[in-house]
Amino acid sequence: MKIKVLLVCLGVLAFNSFSGAQTRKPSVASLPFVVKTQQQIDDIQKDLAKQSGNKAQDIVPQAGLQTRVAIFHDEKRVDDMVELHDGSDDYYYVLDGTAILMLGGTLDDPKEISPGEWRSKTATGGQKITIKTGDLIFVPRGTPHQRTVTGKGFSMILVKIFAEPQPAK
């Protein structure tokens, strides 16, 4: 009798497990995809180069996402603060020109300008690397970095990966 009751209980339990199980489904895109042709990237780069000063244009808006994609054009960038991000990784793809990129070391007398965003006038122990057209650079979170541009201009694509979704501005 105990065995029959046990078998009935196991049967009911198994039936409930199978009948109540949800079928997994793939996720659905939260935003439309973005495609930028080489011509469109070239046009954005040229438009930024026509403007005075250092400029950037987002290609993919970052609000609500963990990603920012932007094109940067620097006419001249000298003596900028050294920066460090606690919660984001940076990828640079150089479109045009050359720059000196200081990577690594330790920030001297860092100031937190917003949560997880640090700046310093100088850093100790970093390496200076010349980056040029076609180079791809990965700057992991926690890495001090500073870009210097003294030539005829410099353009790059920045892909920033945030640890958390970004709020709307």
C-alpha cells in the first residue's frame, strides 16, 4: 500500500513538473539594429573634421544600454587629464591620423569627477604608444589612459562597454 501511494505521489509530481514547465524562448531585440556603411562613417568623420575643436558624434545612443559607439575627431589634444574608468572598457579603432596614447601606470592624486570616473593631471609608470590608422586598442576598466594629438588631426571610433546600463541624459 505504501508503495502504491508513493508511486501515485511520484506520478502526480512528475505530471505537474512536465505540465507546468515553461518552454524557453530566445530573447527579442530591445532596439533596432544599426548599420553604418564605410561611406556613412567617412561622411561623419569629414563633418566632424570641418568643425573647430575636438568633437564626437554618437552612432548608437547609450541611454539604457551598456554600450556607447561614437566617432571622435581631435584637431589638437594636449595636456588633457589622465582618466580611468572603474565601470567601463574602451576599444579604439583609429580611422585617420596618429596620436600618442599613454596607457597604464598609476594616477597621481586622482579626483573622482563622477561615480567611478577618475581624473588626474599626471600618472606615474605608464607607457606611451604611437597609434595610427588601422590600429585597434583595448583599454580595460581600471587602466589609466591619455590621448595626445599634435598632428593634422586624428579620428577614431570608440566602443565603450559599461558594466551597467546607462541612464538617459
